[in-house]
Amino acid sequence: MRHTKPFFLLLFVLLSSIAFGQSKAELEKQKKQLLQDIEFTNKLLNETEENKKATLSELNLLSSKINKRQELINTILREVELIEPQIEETKSIVASLENDLKRLKEEYALMLYHTYKNQSQYDRLMFILSSEDFNQAYKRIKYFQQYAKHRQEQAAAIEETQKVLESRTEELADKKLKMAYLVEDKEREKIQLSTEMEEQDKMVSTLKQKESELRKQLNQKQRDAKKLEKAIARIIEEEIRKAKKKAEKTGGTTTKSGFALTPKELELSGKFSNDQGKLPWPAERGVITSSFGEHPHPTLPSIKIENNGIDITTDKDMRARAVYEGSVSAVVSIPGAHKAVIVRHGEFLSVYSNLENVLVKMGDKVSVKQELGTVVTSREDGKTVLHFEIWKGATKLNPAKWIVRN
């Protein structure tokens, strides 16, 4: 029948709205998380406002906020790109529905006019009675019934199309309003980003005047990092030696990383591997202020920083927590770098350093999110930074790829 078109149009609209809703929901979730990250970073930056001075930690936090701000702007732009074609599509649907409604009303008006002019109750009765036989009379009765049913369906189609048209018109208005808000948000964030970048430039200029002090700090930090790396290497060698000795007695599987694992340890290692990108953060809250691998020093030209893990700036008195179940391989004290806890998960190890008041000891079994120790707050700049690493045997991995993305 003619009124089926609005139904299929409605079905298409419903399916496209569901797909749009899913993408929109993902972007909204991402935007919400970015705003929370920026707010938390602001909190960390403002904690030492009273005696605030330009430090590398301060610059790292500000740089992290700028990156989050830029990501937020990009997310808003993706929302705009998503909603623009939806607006055009909805405009097209509204126009099509308006045409359908006009056609349906015209057809219905003609139908009523035809019924009024040519089909009185007496004429219908005489038309049936003038039938040549019973079969013909039955067919004429069915014709009138079908005609009446079609008229009812036409009326229902008009009502249905009217409702869909009203709904889509309202939706179009909502999307246009949403677009206006998004454009306003984007412009506001761009202004804020410009202000933060100016602040960053000023801080970089100030820090460049302290080049000798920064080089001294960097050299010390690199020495501390090497001490931690050597300590981890020794612990890995010892763990492999003990595992092989144990395997000789009880049997086990030797992995490519050199670990001889019992069936239970092999299972744990497999589970850990499968949870890449899903591990909880090693601190309840925080922002990554130094990434994994080699990257340029933010203020010292031609100087490269090598980071075996990631640095997470967090709240004062925050406690580090295990990202997965396992056993404590060692608690290491490193002069100048405080304490580190190393937890083994089959052939994987997670490392939590810059701690004090450690709550576990070597050999302890730990569970997911179990507290390991309190992160040290620097006396120099008041910042609380947890250093976190993940190793597979003797291979360093990027922890940012293993913890869940905020």
C-alpha cells in the first residue's frame, strides 16, 4: 500500500539514530574524562600556589594540561563533524516527511470526496443486490470492506507521519542548539589553550635561566634511574635462576624471556598479557607527566631524556597500588630515589618507585589494587610523583599501553 514509505523511513531514521547515539556517547565520555583530567591537573598545579615557582615538575604538569586541552578541542571538533551531517540528514528527512504528509492528506481528501459524492448507503446496497450471483455479491461486499480498511489505514498513516515529523523537527532544533553549544565550547577552550601556552613559554624561559641547576638535577635523576635499572636487572636474574632451579624439581615451561614457569605461573602470565590496556592505574588518581622512552628535554636543547617507565603526578599522601595479583620479588632502597617495590606476575614484573612507608615485604602475595606504599612528596616543589614501570623478563614495556586509558 502507499502508506508503507513512512514506515521504512521511520525504520531508517531509528537505525541511523542508534548508530549516531553510540558514537556520540563515546565522544561525550571521552570529553567528560578529559575535563576531569584538566580539573585534577589544575588542582595539582594550585596546591603549591602560595610558594609557587618555576620548576620542571610544574612545567611537566602544565604541558600535560595543554596536551589534554588540545585533545579536548579535537574531541569537540569530532563531535561537530559527527553532528553536521546528522543535521543535514535530519533536514532531508523532515522535508521528505512533509512531502509524504502533504501527499497522504491530498489522497485522503480525494478518497473522502469520492465516498461522499458516489457512495451513499442506498447506492452501496443496490450495488450489492444487483449482483448476478452470490459470489459476485460476496466480492462486492469484500470490496467495500477493503475500501473502508484502506481509508482507515490512510488516516493512521497520516497520524503516524505527523508524529514522526513533529519528533524529527524537534530533534533538528535540538541538534542545531547542540551545534551552537559545541562551537561555543571550542572557542572557549581555544582561548584557554592560548593562555596556557603563553604561560608555558614564560615558564620555559624562566627555567632556561637555570640551565646549570637543571642539568645537575637531570644528571642526578639519570643516575638514580640507572641504579633502579641495575637493581631490577639483578632481581630478574635472581628470579630466573630460582625459577629454573624450581623447574628442575617440579617441572615447568621456559618462556622466551628466560623464566621457567610452573603451570600456575604460566596461567597468571597469560592472564596478565591478555589484560593489556585494562590494568588499573598504580595510583587511584593522577596524570602522566613524563612518558615512556626517549624524548627531548622540555628546556635543555639537544638533551634527550630516557624514561624506563612513566611518571604519574598525583595527590599528596597518595598510595601506590598493585596493578595485578602477584608476589613481591623485592623491596629496594635507592639513595636519592627512596624505595621501590617490584611485583612479579609470571614472567612480567611491575615496578613502583619513589615510595616511603612501604606496606609489603619480599615474598608477600598481593592482590589487584592492594596498597604497596606511600608516594613521596618532594620538599623542593611540593609535587607527588610515582614512577611506574612494566617489564617482560629483561624487556622494558610502555606502561601507558597496559593501564586503562583515562
